[in-house]
Amino acid sequence: MRAAARLLAALALGLALPAAAATAVIGAPRIGQRAPALIVREFGGRQFNLADERGHVVLVSLWATWCSPCHAEMPVLQAFYRRFHPRGLELIALSIDQSASRARVRQALRGFTYPAALARTARVDGFGEPLAVPMTYVIDAQGVVRARLLGGLSGVTRRQLDQVVAPLLAAARRG
């Protein structure tokens, strides 16, 4: 119980955790392993299937309407998506809100062009329920989880994305 409380406190502060420690409690995908299955209908009606995105670098962003850091990172994700989508970046924002909050989720997404869906409506979701949001998984072009970015108090930053995602995009274009 004490370990879980420390983990929650670390996640709330956005501290980096060893992958094994976070995975043991959260049940999250492991860094360096193949990404789990994810099939969900986006708000726009298109079906997103992570397996179909091989060859692209993919961000899976877990967020919620009640999460202030999530709202803070949305413009950062939008700018990064607009800049790198033409170079092979894909992004799916999964709201962990209740299905009854669908209208609130859509309202929060106004002005953002990246694909989004309610996690609870996923046909298959191997990412599971996060203990904290925002959390963004970075998946390389071969479908391997390369990073888990914890947003902390201000959400994921452009610097984090530039350091972690941009090199994967460059490698995918070369290879």
C-alpha cells in the first residue's frame, strides 16, 4: 500500500519512474516491447487500429477533461502533430472520461485537429487504465513502445517531444 502511495505521488509530480516499477503497478505497456493492441472509433467516425500504423511513429496520449495539465499539453500536442504529421507522425488522444461525458470531451477538443476517442469505447485497449494523466506513449515505426512521457503539472513539453519523438521520425524516414 505504501509503495502504491509513493507511485501515485511520483506520477502526480511527473517524475520519471523505472519502467519495471511503473509497469508492475499500472499494468502498462513495457518500454522496449511491442505495443499492445488498440482499436477504437475516433470522434470523426474513422476506426483507429494501432496495428495498421506500422511504418509511422505514433503517440498515444491518455488524458481527461478534469485534468488541468492535460489541457495545458493539448496545444503542445497540436503544434507537434501539425509540424510532424506530414513526416509520418500519427497521434490518437484517448480520453479516460466516462462515456456520459462525450459532449464535454468533444467540447474540450474544439480547435484541435488530431484524432481523438473515448478510451471506454475501444473495441480493444491493451493500454489499460492509467493511474495518472496526462500520459503519452511513444511507439516507433516498428510498433515498439520507446517511451512513456508523464506530463506532470504542465503536461508534456515540446522539448520532451523533440528529444524523444523527432529522432524516431528521422530514423523511420531513413529506414
